[in-house]
Amino acid sequence: MITCTLFVLMYINKSANADIIVITQLFVEWMIKMTLGERLKKARKKAGYSQKEAAIKVNSTEKTISNYERDYRNPDPETLRKLSELYDVSTDYLLGRKPHTPSKLDETVNEALEELMNEETLLFMKNDEEIDEETARLIKQALINGIKYVDAMKKKK
């Protein structure tokens, strides 16, 4: 129903900017109106897990996951945290505080990290170990320098 409404609104509005604004507003309103169970189900499916697989990963049962998704029960805080980590969404998203839409910057940084991992450049991340303070500081400084460089290049255009 929501998809149909959004699709129709895209054709009603003439301006492309108005389309984006209306669709964004409706999406945010719709996300806020979604129940915890609906958001859990949506996040699980997007992450590619069945209820049974999710239950095993968070040390629960398929029936319990089903009850959460049908809003018969709410997960305790620890289970909510485990589910958010498993589905790679924030607990704020699951609780309806804000929609989960990674920014273009988030997507770009994640893509760059994936490419570097594939090239075996980020050897310090291979063993899923925590990085030390010095490595974290150097990464942060490299990102800051890179962003400043991009700003300077954009200003020249």
C-alpha cells in the first residue's frame, strides 16, 4: 500500500524536487508509524536471514523471533542489541527513532574499506582484532586530510 501511494505521488507532482521532498516526508512518516515488529522483520529480511537463522545467532528460538515480528512480544534490551548488531542497523532505527538510511559518505567510506580489505591493504583488520590508539589516530588524521583535500579541489572548480 505504501509503495503504491509513493508511486502515485511521483506522478502527481510535476517538479522533481517536490517528488523527492514528498517521498522523503512520507517515508519518514511511514517509518515512524511502523511497529517494532515490522522494523525487525524488514531489517532481518534485508540482512538476508531467516527467522530460524536469526534465532540461532542471537541464542533464541524461531517462535520468539516470530513473536517479536508479529508484535506479540518485545525483545529485552540485550536481545534488541544483539538483533541490531546482527541486522547491521541501529537500535534507534529498530525503536523507530529515525529511519536507517546510510549517508553517501557512509556508503563511500564502507566501499573504500571493502576495496582495501580485498587488496589486503588493511592487514591490521584481518584478524577482527581491535586497532590500537596510534592506528586509530592515524586513520582519523588520514580521513581528515583526505576530506580537506577534496574540499580544496572542489573550491578550485
